[in-house]
Amino acid sequence: MIDSTKLASAQNDRVRAWHDGEPLPETAASLEEYALLLHSFNYRLWHLEDRARDPGASDHEIALVKRAIDKNNQSRNDCIERLDELILAAAGPLAPRAAGAALHSETAGAITDRLSINSLKIHHMREQAERTDATREHRARCEARLAILGEQRSDLISCLGNLLAGTANGTLYFKVYRQMKMYNDPSLNPAIYGRST
């Protein structure tokens, strides 16, 4: 089972390493590797979203970036679902679901995703808070936001830890929620299947 505190620390370490040029993972086998693969999809998405907002980008460049965003976002959603499957499989043998166990509407994979995005926000907000070319007001505003993001991170670590512990001891459970993204499926998106007729 994942340790939420260790996962949060690993996410922070990976963000720094990836910004320093370490290659991003392309595959995963273990539960922990899937959690970091999910983190890598968010890392890619973060930087693609920045590029999509470049006021100097041409329409063609933005279209290419948008397609890359869609592809990475689909991979991200698939990874969240796979992570949930692996967590539930790992928890299954630990303890049977207790009578009256509470259904948790947010999955462990979804909280891991939020924790990943929070790690990226903290990294980039810290960069802004330390900018020497920014005004004192800008840096102070970013420092205040860092404090809020830090509190949110602590909350997410705690919530993920509680959900994983409750899932393992049978007092909580969650289901794998399939995202069923219709816009990426050529048979479900009328803008795609309508072109073939």
C-alpha cells in the first residue's frame, strides 16, 4: 500500500529532478511507479498548458499543443483508473469490507492526482516567490499563496492516508470510477465521426 507522506516527498523530489533534466518515466509496473507515472503526466500537462497560453504562439502551434494536452490528459485519466485498480487489489487481501463501511466518493487515485498537481503548484509558486525581477508585492503575494498550498498539501496527505488506512481495514471503500471521456473517442465525438460520412 502507498504511504501518503512518502509519496508526497517523492513527488516533490521528482518535480525538482525533472526540472533539472532527469528523464520522465514512460512506463510503470508497481503501485508506487504508477503514482509517479501519474505525476509525470501532470508535469507534462503543466508545461503544455503554459505553452498553450503563449501570446506569441501561432494558431497552428496552439492546435498542436492542444492535441498533446488531450493525449496526455487521456493518459493521466487512464493512469488514475489503473492506480485505483492496483490500490484496491492490494487492499483486498488485507481486510474484508466491514458491515456498514462508508463509501468514499473521491478515489485514492483522484487524491493522488490532486496531491501531484499541488506539488507542481508549490514548485512553480516558490519560483515566483523567489523571482528577483518581480516586485516585492508579487513575491509577498506568492509567499502567502505558498502557505495556503502547504496547508492544502498537508490536508491531502492526511486525507489520502486516512482513505488508504480505511480501505485496508475495511471501514472505508471506494470504487474505480471510469471517466469515459467521450471527446477522445472517435466513435462518440460527432466532430470526429461526422467527418467520415
